Amino acid sequence: MTWGWVVVGTLAQLMLGLFLFMLVVFSASSMDGVGKLARVHSKILALSLFGLPATCVVSAGMLIHLYRTGGGPSSWWWHAVPLAAAAVYFVYAISLGKRIEALREKEAGSRNSTGKGK
């Protein structure tokens, strides 16, 4: 590992952390504002707000630590940790969004059939 690539990788991880923070802010606020989420989903979204960027900071810190202690080429795999966490969040957010949309359609259908929606 050379110092130049460690610096580039660390900066890339920190920029990814900022991007993930913004992504979670907008996606969680659009899902959490519907009022139909269980408390556990609200807590997962709130933890993801700081948890996903934290994986980037931890990954960057581990890369710097491994560089200073003489880590080998396998230490570059630490770059994959935030990407795996982001993939898990994407799957969770997409499935939760589909569940919310199904609840909205079910609610709209029941309003239209009872005549209360007019």
C-alpha cells in the first residue's frame, strides 16, 4: 500500500460517507413522514442516518491503521464494508417503500369503495 493511494481511498470513503448521509436523510424523511411506520422501522431509519456514514469513517480509519502497521493488499477490502452496508440499506429501503405504497393503495381503495374519499 502506498501513502498516495491510502489518502485517495480515505478521501473517497469520506465523500461516500457524506453522500450516504444525504441519501438516508432524503429517503428516510420521505418514508418516515407517512405516519404508518412501526416504531422499529423508524428506529432503523434513524440509526441508518449515522450508521452508514460511520461505516465509511471506520473503513477509512482502518485503512490508515493498516497502512501504518504494514497491512498487505488484502487490507483494501475495507473499502467494501461501506458499500455492503449501503447495499443492505438499499434493499431495506426499497422493500419498505413498496410496503408503504401498498398500504397507501389499500387505504385509497377502501376510501373509494366506502364513498368517504369524495
